[in-house]
Amino acid sequence: MTAIDRTAYPRSGERLTREELERRYGLSEADLVFIRGKARGASGRLTLAALLKARQDLGFFPAPDDLHSETIAHLAAQLGLVDPPICVVEDAGEKTLYRYRTAVRAFLDVVTYDERGEDLLTGALTEAASTMSDPADLINLAIEVLGKASIDLPAFSTLDRLANHLRTKVHTTIYTRTAERLGDEEVALLDDLLVVAPGAVTTGFNRLKHAPGPARPETIKLWTERLGWLTGMLDPDPLLNEIAHTKRRQFAAEARSMEVSDLLDIRRPGKRHTLLLCLLQQARAQCRDELIEMLLRRVRKTQNAAKEKLKSLQDEHREIEEKLITVLGQVLENTRQSETNMEVGRRIRAVLAERGGLDLLSEQCETVSAFHHNNDLPLLWPIHAKVRALLFRLLELMDIRSATQDLSLLEACGIVIANRSARRDELTYDIDLSFASQRWQAFVIKRRKTGVMLDRRALEVCVFIHLADALQAGDLFVVGAETFNDYRTQLLTWTECEARLADYCADLGLPRSGEEFAAWMKEQLMAATAAVDAGFPENTELSIDASGVPHLKQQKASGQPEGLMIFEAEVHARISERHLLDILKDSTSWTAFTRHFGPPSGADPKIARALQRYILTVFGYGCNLGPVQTARHAVGIASADTLRRLNAQHIDVGKLEAAMTDLINAYDRFELPKLWGAGQAAIADGTHIPLRENNLLGSQHIRYGAYGGIAYHHIADNYVALFTTFIPCGVWEAIHILDGLLKNRSTVQPDTLHADTQGQSEPVFGLARLLGIKLMPRMRNWADVTFYRPDKSVSYQHIDALFGREIDWRLIETHWQDMMQVILSIQAGLVVPSMLLRKLSSNNRKNRLYQAFRELGRVERTLFLLRYISDPQVRRSIRAETTKIESFNDFLDWITFGGPVIKSGDPVEQEKQVKYASLVANAIMLSNVADLTDVINSMAADGLTVTPELAAALSPYARAKIRRFGKYSIDMEDIPQPLNPAPLPFEVPL
């Protein structure tokens, strides 16, 4: 049976906050009329009110006395009942309750759950089971379906039995179909993956789960051999083609989490082989992605090495340059002093001879001039030559195709591959080089007396560099890959978009055509520029110098409220000391966030003391202690192997995100966080995470000067962590900035996003605008950014010097449909913004979609800059909010006291590691807010001064009373009091 805590099945008896009572159990005038007309006496009216509001809130009729006493009191107060009477109970008033429930159903136009409801669920769940595996997800879908159909929810056990029965039926059909398609030879191949072959050190199954190392030549060689091994086995695609993509991913994840012994224990026919086939298919796709990533990294490393070599050569040539300048000075001086051309020639020849002769000076000039204007192209070949054989082998294994009609780069690539072993230096010029820049064409093309030729080595380097750019930008794609496959196939068709367009535009207040949208945006920019120009004389903080560069005066910092030190000392004295493990245990008791953890099959965990061990796993991985150190200090709870197994098999990225959502929702029920922020803004920032040099994602970060990756966090303006992800160094952080808000499923839903300079770019501003997100970054170089004029015919009295060129409104209008197709595909959950922003990068300047988003982003960024320079409150807010993320990063450093280094080289484990830490952070914040709420109320009750200003100066990141060290134990018998989001002793300012 599925645990009810793992589902969204509503539970009665929950204690609600003041705000929740008003929202969920407030009686409207129509409700009151209905109650007065259908019930007599105080007890009857209160009972009917309880049944009415409970049915609206929960979707079913609980026993009236199952509701919390405060909920009953709230209903009684609205009915004018000073002393709430006892509600009608089931045994004594069965007929009365039946009559009341019938009346409520008629009033709400809902019906009971019967055969019609079961038939409805059977169809919906059977279809859903082809894409979902977790019974809890199916039960949640059933709740949603019944709610939309206005049907009472049946008992939880009814939904649980139906969901599990239909899930088993669908899975059995899938397993049976796969088993019927497999021949004896294919079955033997799959079974051989579970045994150690002669001469091997591990099973083929374990090889399928291996993660790549850094993009070194030996890793590329190893991974090309791996792809050959994977593609040399049976092809899983035709065997799995009728299984939904999401289902295949779920089966692959289930297989990946298992050990060989787990697979051998499977007795259901076809299941083991279906899981292995799905894992094999995923491993093949991931291997292609990993090899392409290695290609990109090697090409970038070649380019970086050439730039470093160029800088070194320029430093070496500085002395030669100075000598050549001296020679030029002497030539000019002798020319000035000579009266005849003959004398000039004689003197110049003497100078040249004195300085080493014509040949030496010519050679020095060629050496120096070859690398002028940062020309690093001649330096690329020697670096590229060292790994070219591996890169060619990599290309041979890939089916690379063009996502556009332009085939010039692929044709050039074919010629380069055909001439990879050629010994001649030059090739005949019969290639279309339109894919390359003028600089590259000038370097590749050689004009000889016999005609125009191509430098073979220069062409090869040119093709590899442009190939990397095109793969990164999505102009080329790899058949059979995941990340580097054709992203266009993931977008909605325009027909599908049209069905969504009207509602989406209405929700965001957007015009519904390209022409109207472009005109609307132009009108906004015209109005904003005119308003800022008109207000310039009164804007004493803004000045514009003669060069047109704007300057803003520095704002004064806000002062602290009077009596803060005394207030903080009293709060600190009243806060109880707790161990971090106890905080995690209490948070689990309040939110049941560990209900999301469990086997990938969706079944309930069968391990002993599961809750206690889940808490210890979160603690060990969240604090970066690792399983060995955690188990060593928590004797008797779980071994290191148990903790590793729970992390690998029971906890994945999605489950950690769901657990974070539970904690956020509980945190959001308190009033105190609303003093820190309304939850309408989020702040994004990345911090460096050291890695061992054993993985593909790690690299040397220029800004931090160390090897590792980036933990990219989104926190709300009320401090709580909304989303965390792990990204490679060298990636512009703005690419990932929108993902956090769109993946956030909590009750805190910001529509404003703050970041630093790394968190913005023109395409990001454009994409954010159409997603309904207001991007408001703290830009270090804001004064150097171009302000775009709404129209070339418009000029301004005071701020005209700010503006550069005008906006191309025709470009936005023409490609509005293309942009909306992308936006609606994101909104449908088919793609994430980061995937598209990687494609819409500066490497893809010829792409019209990139140009359209960039142009719209120029409009939106200009609008933002105009608000920034004209509104002091905007600047003050941005500065205040962006400092919160710095405190959060410091808080995480304290939490991860096991050390800063992520030891795993597996990208999935790296992602999980940063999410574990944020999960622990949110648990601490929830505990702190609960404690602070109690303390503030107790201080007010004792007559001490408590004001919103003083409470707002507190922080949920407090940790002075939290213990992290010692012998770890978890007393599961010590159950905390229920979470009490009590109101504060003052009105919370809006």
C-alpha cells in the first residue's frame, strides 16, 4: 500500500494559519444564505458550515469533529456563535448528516464517487501509467481528475488499490511485449551483462553506469571505445519504440539505481530485460553527448592554449619591437638629414647593415607582424595536431546533421575528413567557406601564381572550431544523442501553440500578434524615455558627462532600528540549543518531506527504520561528511554501505526538489518571513565548488582561479532556497538563470529576478520578458551598456547622449511567432530555458531566432536601465536583495562542514550534492522561523518591546545555537509539537 503521506490526498485536522483560515474556510454571503436555509439551530448550522467548507477544501466529507478545533471556532465566529456548540456526530445524527451532505452536493453541483467515477479514473490512470511509474503520482492524478469532474474523493485505500492495479497491468503489458520481441541470442546478450566476462574486472552492467573522466586524450580514447562497445551490442531502439520516452527514462533510472543482485532477484517475466534495454539505450545517448562535450572542451582548450601562447610570444617579441622601432627612428632621422635621394639610400642601407642586415630585420618584422592584432590563428595547428587523430575517430562514430538548409560546414567537414592523411600542404579551392568569418577565410585562402589554394592544416582547424560552435549553437545536431540532438523536435508545433496562445497572452497581458506586440513594446519604450527625460532636471543623483556616460551618486546605507542589540540579545537568550540532526528530524515530522524518498519503482521502502536512516542520509550528504564519516559517528543507525545504497537507490534529484518544496511551503505559512520579503522576488548567484579532477564537468575557473564547478542558487527575497543546480565553470551563468523560477513548484512564486552581471544578457532579457519574469540585475558595468533609441527620428532634451542605435522593430514583429513557439514550449515543460539559451549564444549570431530574442532583450534592458537611473528605490531594492544571496552562500559554507570539495565525478551525484545542502539549509530556516515566532510572541507577552522593524532585522540563517559535532543519534520517540504558524503580535506591513 502506498503511504498517504507520499500523496496529495488531503488530510483533515490540520492546524491552519489565520490567513489560511480566511482563504479556505471563509463563509461567503451565498454560503451563509445556504446554511440558514438548510439547517436549524446552532449545532446544525455549524455542522452544515463545517461540511460545506470541508468539501470545498478537501474534496470529500470528513466527520465534522475531525476538523481542528480552531477551524470549528473560525466557522462559529462567522455564524455569530459566541460559544461554539458541539457538531452533530456520525452515530447520533446519521440521517441529519446524510441530508446535509446531499444538500451540499446539490449546492456545489458535485456528485458521489460511483461506477462513473471509477470508469473515469480507469481510463485516465491507464493512459497515465504509460508515462508514470510512481503510484503516488497516479493517485495525485486521480485526485486532480475527480476534482475537475466534481466527484467526491473516495477513501484513500480505494484510490491506492485502483492505481496500483492499473500500474501493474500496464507494466505487465510492457514487459510481456518486450519479452516477446527478444530472441534467444538477444536474451543471452542481455544476461551476459550481469556476469563478469573472462579477463574483465567488472560486469557489463556496471560498465553501463560508469561516468566519464576529464576531457583528456586518454578519456576520449576510452570513451570512443565505449561507444563502439555500446553500438556493437543489440540495438534497443526497435525493441522499445512503443514505450513512452518518459517511461524509458524511469525504467533506466530504476536500473541504474540497482546492483547486479537486485536485477537477478527480479522474477517478473520481461522486467529485467526491459530495464536493461532502457539503460543501454540511455547509456548510448549519453555516451554520444559526453564525446561531443569532450570535443567542445578540446577545441576550447586548443583555442585557449593558442591565446596563452600568443601572449607569451608577444611578451617575448616586445624587445624585438623596441629594436625595430629604434631602427625606424634612425631611418626617419637620416632621411630628414639627407639632401638627396642617393644620400638617403646610402644612409638607410648603413643603418640596416648596422642593425643586422636586411634579411634579419625582415625576419624579425615577419615574426612580430604575424601576431599583431591578437592573431592567434597560426598558433592553433601545433596544439590541435596532438589530438587530431582522436577527434577524427570521434567524428567517425557520430551521425552529425544540419538543423538548417546550410550544408557548407558539413561539406567542408567531409573534405577535411577525406584529406586527414594527405601529405600535401594545400588543397584546391572548391569549397564553400561561407560558414567562416572573413578573418578565418583570409587565413585559410592562399593566393598563388597558379591560382587560389587552401591551406590544408588551417582549413582543418577552421572546420573543427566552427563545428564546435555549430554543435553548441544547435545549427548541427547528433542523431541518437540527448543534449546534442535536434532541439527543434522538442518544440510544440505552431498548431499546438495556437491552442495555448490566447490563454497565455491573456494571463501575461501580452498582445496576440507580432505587429501588435512590436507596437506595444515601442509604445512602452517611447513613454519610458520621455518620462526619464522630463524628470532629469529633478533627478539630482544622475549626471551625464560630455562623452554621454551616465553617473549615479552612491546611496547612503540604511540605519539599524533603535534597540536592535538589546532585542537580538534577548532573542538569542530565549532560543533553545538544538543539534542539526534534531532539526532535520523535527522538519521531517512537520512536513514529512522524506515521504518522497523510496525505491525508483515507486514502491514503499522496505528497509528497517527507513525514516531514521533517510534523515541520517540527508545529514551526511548535505553536510558533505560522506557515508563513511557519517556512519562512523552514528553507530547503530546505518552502515556506510546502507547510506550509499539509500543515496543511490532511494533519493534522486527530483525527490530532493520535492522535499525542498515541502519545506518551502511550510516556511511560507509563517508571517515572520513576510517581514524579510513578500516572496515576489528571487535572487540568483553562483559560487565556486572545488572538485577532484576526475570528471568531465570540472575545469579551471578564471574568476575564482581554481578547479571545480559552480553551485547556482535561487533564493527568495524572504531568504528561503527555491532552487539549486550544478553547472560547469566557463558557462555564462545567465544561461541558467530562468530555470530556477520555472522549476520551482512551491507556494512562493516570484515574478522578479535579481542577479549580478553574470546573470544577464540581451537574449536572457528578451526570453524573460515573454515568460513574464522581470529581470533586475545588479550590473557592474551598467554605465557601459548601450541604451537603445525607440526610433531614429526621436531625440531628447536632456538624455539624448545616452542613446546609441535604434531598435529594429521589424525583426521583432517578423519573428514574434518563432519566439512564441519557443516560449509556449517552455511553458508546456518540453524544454528548459537553459537548453535554448545555450543554443541562442554569441556563437549563433547568424540565427534569426537569436537575433530576434537579442533585439527584444535590447528593448527590455533599456527599459530596465531607464528605471534604474530614474528610481532610487529600484536601486536600493536591487542592492538590498542581492546582498541576501551572499549571506546564503556563507550559510551553506557553514552547513557543509565536512569540507568544500565534491568528491564524486558523476554529474548526477554532483547535482544531488548541492541540492542536499540546500535541503538542509531550508530545514534549518524552517526550524529557526518556528523558534523565532514563539520567542517574539513570548517577548511581547512579557511586555518587552517588539516591533516589525526589530523583527525584520533578524535572519533565518542564525546558527549560534545549532550543534553540528559530537556523537550522532536520532531519538525517534521524541516527537516535536505540531508546527504552529502562529500570528505575530503586530500587524505585518504589506
